[in-house]
Amino acid sequence: DAGVTQSPTHLIKTRGQQVTLRCSPKSGHDTVSWYQQALGQGPQFIFQYYEEEERQRGNFPDRFSGHQFPNYSSELNVNALLLGDSALYLCASSNGETQYFGPGTRLLVL
Amino acid sequence: GENVEQHPSTLSVQEGDSAVIKCTYSDSASNYFPWYKQELGKRPQLIIDIRSNVGEKKDQRIAVTLNKTAKHFSLHITETQPEDSAVYFCAASDSNSGYALNFGKGTSLLVTP
């Protein structure tokens, strides 16, 4: 049974560009949450998807958007990239309170 | 919103000693408290969790305690080993928010042989 997977593992973009990150949840999980982890900090909640809809949202601008597909996989989109968007982006899947994290996508914005 | 504070930010212990990490939270609606261990360059891994209807939970060398009245919870690691060295994060969440996790800033634990 594969755990949570994410792609790509690393990504380099320039300011103003757009990026799409992908997440496949653990088998049996129907909820996907996305977090941003800056270097040396704890993960910050971006948003959560359940039944293909955004159910909860953290304190992030609407440049950050997402989608969940019928197979429960999810995408995170970030538009108009800023230098400060450089971070590790983690997704976590769950079917209740316990969340399991993927390996993350490390995004560098130049 | 929920605010989670975690102390200390760094902790150095000798192998075999105990380590304690403490967290406080602000939202009385929080009812689920997981702890994650993150090694350098790796994903956060759940090591133990506790729900608000329980005061203490133990799993081998790891234990967590919860004081709902004081809004604080702690991680206790006994008989520490060098492989326990990592960054540990506490988090708080509640069912009303879909269990979205609010993390502390982390504790970097170093266990020296």
C-alpha cells in the first residue's frame, strides 16, 4: 500500500510564474490538506479538500488555489509567484483526525 | 484562530536521559493533539497523538500528557537514543475545522552519545 505521494520533488521557478503541485492520498483516505513549511518553521495550513470542495482555508491569499479530483488526488496551484513562496509544500491525507504527510515538493522561486 | 506555542526551541540531552517538550494552545475547541517527528529533509511522521477525552497516552518510550484545563500538553521521551535526534512538532486541531493542524514552531532535539 503506497503512502501519500507528491510530485514533483523539486521545482525552480521565477517570480511571476505559476506552479502546480500534485498529491495522491494514501489508499482509503478521502481528505487532502496542504501545508507550507518555510525553512526552520512549522508547517502552515493552506487549505483542505473533501468531496472535491475546499472545506477549510488558512490565512493564505487567493493566489493559492486548489482542486480535488474524483479519485481524491489533489493539486495546489500558486499564481504570480513571489520570492517568499519558496518553501517545502506538504500535502497530508486523512479519513478522520489523523493526517499522514507526503514527502513534499521543495519550491524555489528566483 | 488557534495559536500553539512550543518550548524549548532546542534541547540537547545525553543518551539515556529523558526529554520533555511542552506546548500550549489557545482554542478551547481543540480536541485532537498529534506530535510529529521530522528528520532533516524528510516528511513529518506521526509518533503519537492524544484526544481531549484522555489525559495520558504511552507508546513504549514515548508518552504524551494533556491538561485541558490549563490548555497544555507535553511529549515525554525516555531512554533517549541518538536516532531520536530530529525536530519535533506539536499540533492542535478540532473537528469543527476538519482537523486542520495548527503547528508549534518545533523543537530541535539532539541526543549525544
